[in-house]
Amino acid sequence: MPILTVNLTEKLDALVLSMIESGRYENAGEVVSDALHALEREEQERLAKVDAPLASAIGSVTAL
């Protein structure tokens, strides 16, 4: 697995540490991984909202 070094603001670092201290995560890698998966899902949902009207509009135009 590749190693990636990331610089966090103090606020984000504190958030990561609090997530670990809560027992929900064992380490920072798990926190970042979970956050990236959530970001990926959010991006897919956002794109789906944009793509659906575009596909509908394209279908309407090609039906002419």
C-alpha cells in the first residue's frame, strides 16, 4: 500500500485525533480512508443530479 504524507490544519488534525480517541477508528489512515470514501459517494451523487437532467435533455433533442 502506498504511503502518502498529508499536511492538515490544526483543526483537521484535532478532528482526526478525536475520531481515533473516540474508539471509532484505530488510526489516522482509517479516518482519511473513510472520509475519502464519503467524498467519493458525495461526488457521485452530485454528478448523478447533474447527469440526469442532461440525459433527459439530450433524449428530448434526439427524439425530434
